[in-house]
Amino acid sequence: MDSLRSAMDERFRGTLSPAVYDRSVAYGDTVAKHVLAWASTDRFLQTRGYPKYTVSAAPGRWVPTPPAYMDAIEANWGVLRPFVMDSGSLFRLAAPPSFDTTKSSPYMRMVSEVLETSRHLTDEQRAIAAFWDCNPYVMHVQGHTMFATKKITPGGHWMGIVAIASRNADADIMRSSEAYARTALAMADAFIATWAEKYRSNVARPETMINAYLDERWEPVLQTPPFPEYPSGHSVVSTAAATALTQLYGDSVAFVDSSEVEFGLPARSFPSFEAAAAEAAISRLYAGIHYRPAIDEGARVGRQVGSLLVSRVATHDPRAKQVVAAAPVRAATAGER
């Protein structure tokens, strides 16, 4: 961080007067102190000392999955203080189907759908699953050796979409900052809501159930993440992010998502943010790592999280919005920054 600050100092000292520069730095430091003080009370530090998740032997409950059989990640994330929601359990999901291995039960029909979908995937569906993988820590096992490939996260992918949308809209620094901030807030609360329900319902992953009751050799298209299944985090987070972006940039904004190009995947085109979120959600069924109820309910709650942000959080004066809309967009001058 010191090197970053030095680089920023060098960049702006030459474009701003000493008085403006000093006032800007002082204001930034004041804001940072306020943010850090507020963040220190979000219960993150306390959760570092909470007990780790204990695997249950009860049928239908989550257990570690291949290939690394990692421990459950962040079992207490759902108790963190949200930014906009009143609590992580503000929006309750419908209960997932009850564990029942009877062949005709809703539970086994749900499990069977994942298996049958994986057996009949098209090339396009495989491409969709790969594009929205967003697994930041893919594990590889070779004999007694384990190592990980680090890639983009779901949040990082949507931050990439924010950048693309802001460039396409020729947004200035203030509008771009608003887009980043609102989308980040929506996703942060979406993750908290998701994790609160994941460890409350504690549903086993398709890989566990299919291997136990339908096909012991079956493997999902993508690696199963190390935490409970319900709901789909991609569905909640993507829909919340899309709701925030739609409110800012519009509901029919076509764009080309090149966020995954640096990771070797081709760009994909979407007619809207909502369409991208819907594809991200269904990709988890194609990938073999989520059941349909987790996807459908996840999208519903994600929309609630995003809509709450839209209704509660104001990031500019509505009167100023009218002025900006009527004026041509231009880059800020050095003296305005």
C-alpha cells in the first residue's frame, strides 16, 4: 500500500496545486479513518475466533467433497454486519426439498435432474459453465501433492462487468465510482445473505448425493466448492449485482463480457445485465454443482437484496441527476479532481 500511495502522490503532485493536493489528501485520510473505524465493528474479527464448522453425520447434510475434501469455508460469514440489510437473515428462502431417497420424491427428482442434465450437455452449455466458473481456488491433486490454480472470483467477475459497462457508457469518474460502490454493496450483502442460509439449511452437494445413490463414479463438470449447496451464491450475487447495474445504466444495455479472456476463455455477449445474471445462475446446474431450487430461490433473493439497495441507498442528489442527464458527459479537469 505504501508503494501505491507513493505512485499516486507522484502522479497527482504534478497536476494539482499544492493547496488542492494537501486538502485532497487530508480529506481522503479522514474518509479512510471513518471507514476503517466503522469496519472494525462489523464482527469480522470476532468470527475469526468462532468454532469451525463441524461435519454432521445426518443424512443429506453437507460433507467435504473431492478432490481435496477441504474444510467448510467461512461458516460464520452470515453473521457479519451487512451494509444495507438489517441482518443476514432478512430475506428468508423457501425451504429446500426435504431429504428423501424415495425414487419419486421431490428430493431425488432434484438430484436426478443434475445427473441427467450433465449427461446431455451441449457444447454451448459447457461453455456457459466454464465461463461462469469463477472458482478462485481450483484444487489439483497429483499423488500426494496438492496445489491450486487461482482465478477470478464471482465478485471480481462482476466488478469486471462494472468496468465494461462504465466504459461503454462513457461514464465520468463520479458515475463510475457510483457504479462500483453500489454494485459492491449489493454483492457484499448478497454474500452475507447467501452464507447465512447455506449454513442454516446445510444441504449436501449434488456430487455427494449422486455418488451415494445414483452413480458412484459420476463427477461434476466443474469442481464442487467447499461449502453447503443451498442457495446458489452465483444466483444471489449475480442477480443482486445486475439489479444494481440496471438501476444505474438501464435495463436493455447490451455488452460484451470479456472478463474471462485473460483466463483463456472467449468473451460472451449479453442483451442486458439481467440476462447475464440469469446465465450465471443456470450455469451452476450445467456445472453439476447446484440443484434447481438453489438457483431459482437464489435469484429471487438476489433480486430482493439488489432492490433493497436501490430503495435505501442514495449516492447522489436527484436534482443533480437531472442536470447530469441534460449535460454532455465529459472528463473532469485536473482542478476538479
